[in-house]
Amino acid sequence: MKIKEIVDTLEATVYYGEELMDVDIHSACASDMMSDVLAFVKDQALLISGLCNPQVVRTADMMDIRCIALVRGKQPTDDMLAIARQKEIAIISSDYRMYTACGLLYARGLQPGDSKV
Amino acid sequence: MSGLHLEFDVAGNNFVSAGSASDEVKKTLKMLGVDPVAVRKVAIAMYEGEINMVIHAGGGKASVDIDTDKVKIVLADEGPGIPDIALAMKDGYSTAPDAIRDLGFGAGMGLPNMKKYTDEMKIDSTVGVGTTVTMVVNLR
Ligand SMILES: Nc1ncnc2c1ncn2[C@@H]1O[C@H](COP(=O)(O)OP(=O)(O)OP(=O)(O)O)[C@@H](O)[C@H]1O
Ligand SMILES: [Mg+2]
């Protein structure tokens, strides 16, 4: 699924990454705890989070994640956008809550990035 | 080949700069053409350790040695130390206060992640003196 399809599905606002809309995303993970995210590595992933601080972008970068979808209408801070631009990680924001955002993407065929522990 | 040596001061309790040492190391490894899977392992393990120094120990020093066959990361702080290392290594064990949890850390998964992504890991810690974490990721 391309980032632009994720934007459409989540009716999201793009804060950074207009030129990344054609990047292909193969899997997703969702969490507000960064070490939880860092425990499961998959290629070309989307990070869905309700957490909104610079470490979300750092975490995404360490994992080579290409897109962060903030939920519950969270707006990225300038600190976050600065790192995102440098690292070319798209940041989008959706008014949906976490559960709904995940459900919508799952229904559209986006795979989970982890397996059962 | 003689390796590359990098050193960083990691500022305590600065949540914006936290992770910048790991970022530098990741960039350097990428530039050197190191296998992306190994780069990611180093990046994640060092980032977890760097964050631990920031939130649990008031900062510290990171030193990284890059050789053709391995990357060695040493994270040394003069924080409170870890009283029970075996307990700290357990999945889900955390002493992080709620304020840290609100920032997205404190799941008690950092040390287990560091162990998982590295080939060798050793923790030396003395209560009241500090903690040194040494990690090695093999490149071949
Ligand atoms: N450098 C350190 N100095 C002092 N205590 C530490 C240090 N690193 C880890 N600890 C202790 O070990 C515990 C477990 O660390 P770990 O990284 O696994 O989890 P966490 O940092 O609490 O949460 P997470 O890493 O999931 O965000 C910490 O809560 C803390 O008590
Ligand atoms: Mg930790």
C-alpha cells in the first residue's frame, strides 16, 4: 500500500512528505511505547502512534520506518518535523482513534509488522 | 584495518537531543556501506542504551569502535546504578516513573531489546557509582 492510500484511508492531513506519497508500505505496527515498537523489526513499515514527541521520529528512523501516522488528531511539533525532513520520514495525522485507524488499515490489507509473541 | 573510533557526550534529561549519538553512528555505518540489517541492529541497541542513560542515569558517555568484522558500543554513566541486573533484564521490568511513561518509555523492554539485537552484551553496574553497558554486533 502506498503512503497516499494510507492518507486516504485515514482521512489524514500530511504534515511532511508530499514527495513520499508513492513509497510502498508493506507492514504496520501501532504503539505508544517506543521500546515496544523497537522489539519488532520489519521492512518498509508504518508506525501508528498516539505519542507525539521527537523520540517517535527517532524511533522510526532507527527502524528505517518511512511513515508515521499520528492518531487522535495529534499535531507534530516543530522538533518532530525537523527530524522528519532530515530523515525523509512522512508524518501524517488522523482524527481517528488508534483502534479505528488500525482496523481501517487492516481491512484494506495492510499486514501487521509482528507475529504472535 | 585499523578501526574508526567515535565518542559522544550524552546529555541527561534532554529529551530532544536524546538519540543523536545513535543517529550519528547509524549515519556513519550507512556511509561505510555496512549491511543495512547490521546497521539497524546497532542503531536500535545503541538507541535503547542511549535513552536509558538519558532517563535513568542523567546522561553519560558513548564510545563506539567500528571494525571490518564488528561494531563495539560502550555506554558509561555515573548514574544510580542497577541493584539487580538479572531483574532489570526481565521483559517488562521498569522503574520509570509515570512522567517517563507519558513520553513513550518505561515498557521495560529496552535491555531485552539490546540483548536481542546484539551478539554480545555485558552490564557492569555498582549502586551509587554508575553503569557501563558493553555491546558487540558482528558484521560477518
Ligand atoms: N543506565 C542505567 N542506569 C540506571 N538504571 C538503569 C539503566 N539502564 C536501565 N536501568 C534500570 O533497568 C530498568 C530496565 O531497563 P529497560 O531499558 O529494560 O526498561 P525501561 O528503560 O524502564 O523501559 P523501556 O526501555 O521499555 O522504555 C530500568 O527501568 C532502570 O531501573
Ligand atoms: Mg530503556
